[in-house]
Amino acid sequence: MTLQEQEIQDQNKNDQLLEAAKQLLSAAGIDANAFDTAINAIQTAKDQSSSIVNPKNKNYLDKTFIYEDVDTFIYKRGDTKGIWYFRIWDTNKKKAIFRSLRTTDKTTAIAAARNIYIDIKGKIERGERLKQITTDELIASYIKVLEAKVTDTPHKGIVPKTFKSKKYWLQNWSDYIHHLHLHKTPIDKIRPHKTRGFSNWLDQRPKQTALHTGARSREQINNNVNAVLAMYNQLAVRERYISKDDIPQIDRLHYEIDDRVKRDIPTLEEYEKYYTYLKRVYVTKKHNQGIPSEELEKRKIFSEFILILANAGMRPKELLGIKKKEVKDLINQTEDDIKNGRQVIVIRSDNAKTGRSRSVVAPVKKRFERIYECYRKLGVTHEPNDYIFMNPNSNSKRFREPYGRMIMNNRLKATLKQCGLQEQLTKEERSISLYSFRHLYCFLRLINKVSIHILAENIGSSVFHISRTYGHINTQLHAEEITRGQSILYKTETTNEILPVAME
């Protein structure tokens, strides 16, 4: 065998050994490219051991190029004890970038420098920031951005309730990243496919509060996904911490879209039983011996609150936010308007869910007069700028605040139980909330043939939403028209032809 043949044979053996080593490392989860980098670094260190460039600058000792790129090299500083450093030139920002390699071994330094070079060079070319942040740092920065947008006026920023929801959703994401043990990993180092299972993880995660029961809403889980992706698009990508290709991949959950009313509507019989209890038992001295008169007045206020919801169709939050000056008589009111006590209630833009002001017309004058009388007995006289449903416990010139929904909701739960309705609702797996009385209002207006367009204006909703939510009611109201010609199948008097009807 000639010397040349021996060299070729040795080279083939070396290649086979290197390939076998790469396969073993790959099976162990180690990137084969990193292996190649390390091997090349060792060879480079050997080749350059006798040809090190020694610049005159004392801060660039043992300067060694790791690639042909003349702007990238490793070196030692004159004021350190043999630690190797990495230096690359940022052509976009026209400045040098330095990194400590934290090693005194040249081979290790070259291998580390090449990995850093690939990372930083790619970031420079893509225009990304070289500064790295973790997921929790990103969340903290994004929350500050959201906090600056918080406003009480819907659609002019983020209302406090939405801000609270977004913080909760982002905390869920933080918990998931901690679950994956990636909380210390910079976001640009987390591979997008690693986070695909977030939705399933959250779906299976037990709820952290006893106030909720049952499974998590898949719709809300997908909303959580949207909030997370918005953070990466609006902050991480915009501020160039990552590129669009590095945005986490998250699989959404499939679910059937339910356009039905999400809260149960009381039947007319249930509503009659409930308001009869409120007016004839809940507020009377006869049935409440020993109850302080102050509490009875508060009960009367609550009762009128419920009845206004059912007769005006406002959202509970909107009704609680109404001020005395915003309840007015109709312009050019007729005798019938006066007789029925019809008034206009102005919903301010900052008090409306849609962020648009509107006027609600409803027969509520006598109910508001009863409310004012209750407050006078509690020692409270309403000024024009006062909330109508003012919390008597905050009765001072500085703190005349309205009731909160939780207070009203707690009274609702108590009265449903006291009048016997809750037992039946529980058996039927139904739930009545304050919002249910808004749905009851819409139901009653529709069965009384109120135009869906006028109804939409009065309740501050859209025709599309009303049609989608209450469409089943509308079809029932027009049952005669829909089934016309379908009730009887008969022959004509003159022929044997059968009148055309749809097949059942």
C-alpha cells in the first residue's frame, strides 16, 4: 500500500469515526452543528498557535480571528488574568460589540465565539436587538404599556376590568413558561414549537379560585392565547427582541360557538313570583319584625333597582352609574307619557360598554321617585351630580360613591333563595344573574313586536347581536307566517294535483 493510499484510508476511518460520534451525540440530544463547531475550533487553535497576531494595542492581546471576517476575533485583555473575550463590529450601528467568553482555554474560547458569532451576526442582519430579556421581563414591560392605556371610557383605551383580565392571562403564560423550566431562558432562545401545548395545559389546570366551578371556558382559553400573542407582536417584535419567525406557536382549542343567551332568562311565572316577593314580603315591616328600618329602606332601593333593569334593559353597570341629572322627562311629552311615567335616561359614553352615549326611554319615573324617598329617610338628599344608586355608607361630600355590582348581586342571590326560586333553578341547572333581567327586557320587547332596530338603539347593542342572541324568539313569534301552507295537505277541488308544501 502506497503512502497516499494509506493517508486516504486513514482519512476515511477518521470521517467514519467523526460521523459515528455525531450520531451518538445527536441521539443524546446534542446539536451536531455544535459538534462540528467544536472540532473546527480545535483545528483552528492548532493552526493559529504559531501565527497569533499581536497588535500594538495592549487591550487586544493574542488577537485571533475565528473566521475570515476581519471584524470578528477573540483576544485577551492586558488587565485580566488570561480570560478570552469576543469582539464583533455592528455594521448597522457602527460600533463594536464585546462579550466575555469566561474561559482561559483557547479552544473553548474559539468554539464559544463561533456560536456567539452565528447568533449575533444573525441578529445584526435581521435588525434585532442584541439585548436579551426573559419571558417574565417581557410581561413586566408589557403590563406597564397596558397600564398607561387604562381609562374608564370604553374604546378609548383599556377599561380597568379588561386590564385585570389581561394581567391574569399573562400570569397564566408566566406560570406555563415556569412549568416548562424556560423562565430563565431569553425569549429569542425559546424555540417556537416548544410552547404549542399551552392551551391544553391551561384547559387541564385546576382553577385557583373557589368562586368558579366546572371546566374552564375554551373560548376564554383562546382569548388568553390572543392576549399572549398580542404581547409578542406589539412589544417583542416591535422592539426587535425577536423576529416574527420567533413568535411562540400556540395551538388553539376547538369549541362550538354558542350564540344563545349565556345567562338564563326568568320565565314570566318566575319573574312574577320574584317581584311579588320583593314588593309584598322582602320590604314590608309585617314580614320583617326586628329588621332595622334602615335595612328596609335599602331593600326597597334594591327592589326598585331590579324592576328598573327589567323595564329599561340597561346593563347593571350602566344603571349603577346613572346620575340624577341624567334622568329627564321626554321632550314634547304627551298625556300618555305623563300617565305612564315615561322618562329618558342618558347613558354617558364613559358609562356605556360600547363607549357611545345613548338615550334610553322607559316608564320609570315613579320608581325613581320611590328611590329618592328611600334615600331621604336614610338622611341622603340627591344633588344633580350624585349617583342615583348611591351607597349610603359613603355619604359625605367627598365620597358619594355608587353601589357596586357585588353588593347588588349578593342581595339577588339571597332573595332568590328566600323566595324559593333558587331551589328550582338549581334542580334545572340554571342560574339567574343581574344581567338576566336585561335579557328578560329584550324578550318582553320582542314578544310585544317592538322593532328590532329600535330595540337595538334603546339597549345599546347591534341588530346583528340581537338577531344572533334572540333569533330563536323571533322565529317563534312568526310561527304562523313560517308554517303557512304546512298545516294541511289536501287535494284541490278541480284536479288531482297536490299543493306544494315542504316535506316534513
